[in-house]
Amino acid sequence: LHNGWTYLPLLSANAVSPSRGQNGTLIRIRDSNIADYYPIASASIAGTSARVVGESVNMTVRSDRNETLLIRENVLTLEAGSRLVSGSALDIVLRSQLGVDLVVEKAWTYVTQPAIQSVSPIRGYSRTNVAIRGSNLLGGGAKVESVTLAGVETTITSQSSSVIEVIVGSPPSLSGDRRGEIVIRADTGATFVDRTRTWTYIGVNVTSVLPRIGRTG
């Protein structure tokens, strides 16, 4: 016992998925006994704070030949905090409100943050085709789930770690032009916000239509 906290044996790194990512990545720790230490008061990865998103206790029934088994699967979900250094595997430390520290040794690796090198064009309307070029654009995930330009949702038409192509959508309401950040969100939840460059949605205000009447052609 040290300062009112008890140190327990390590949890297995195999219980952590995914094992790599960046700021905003959702990390799931599956362990049959982890629920015994709920609620988790705080979590960190090598000293970098991680947000506790959810604590679940799931019971499933599995039939094995003539036996019916009740399987307990407990899942703790964390959101990785921001850390610039990437490379080696780091420890995850969970602090329970019950007075217990749980450690998952060398379970998580921060990957290199995405870097956008160019965006073309840098302004446009609804249905404008935009190409984003750079490196590590998938953010440690298998794919990108969403891209917003100046807060406007887009449709992803193709993607790789070096190029993402999108079609700009239509904002619900817009008066004038809107200039804002480029935000890329991976399937892991990892979110990258490029604050070094912006994209501009050009608002179109129709004030009149001439002629007012006509026919096809």
C-alpha cells in the first residue's frame, strides 16, 4: 500500500485494441476481471492523460456441445490524449476509485501525426472536387471516416495515406463565404485538425432569375 493505493499485477497488452494511433483514437481494453475495479477514476499513457469514455459489462451465452456457457466480456474504452512523440510502445495506467492502480505494460504506440502538404483547390462550392495531399493521412487507422472543410461535410471518393479526394457537400444554411479548418477523422476516432491552412466555402446568394418564364431548350 502506497499513499492509499494498491499496485496490482499487469494486465495483458493483448487485451488492448487498437495498439497504435494518435490523439482522439478510441482504445478498447477487454479483460474479464477489469469490471471488478470500476469505476476508473483516471487513465494515462506514459504520463499523457487519456479520457475514460465508457465502462461496460457484457454477458453472452455460448453453447459448446451439450454445455451452455455464460461468458463475461468487460470493455473499458479510453480516448488517447495528445502527444507529439511517437515510436516505442508505452504503458497504460488505470487508476480505480477503489484504490487500485492497474498497468497494461507496453500496450500503446503513438504514430506520427498526419501532415497535409497541399489542398487543391483551396476554395469552392457544393460538389467541388478537392484533393488533400500529404503523409500519414489515415492517422494510424485502416481508413478515414470523415473529412470536413470549413465545417462542411464531404463525401470521400478515394483515400490513401498520401492522398484523400472528396466532394464538398452543402451546408444547412450559409450567408456569405465561410473560411475554416480542415478536419480528418479516422475509423479509430483519431482526429487531426490542420490549423496551418484553411479552406473557404463560397456562399452563393441568388437574388434574381431572368427570364422568369420560359420553356425547355
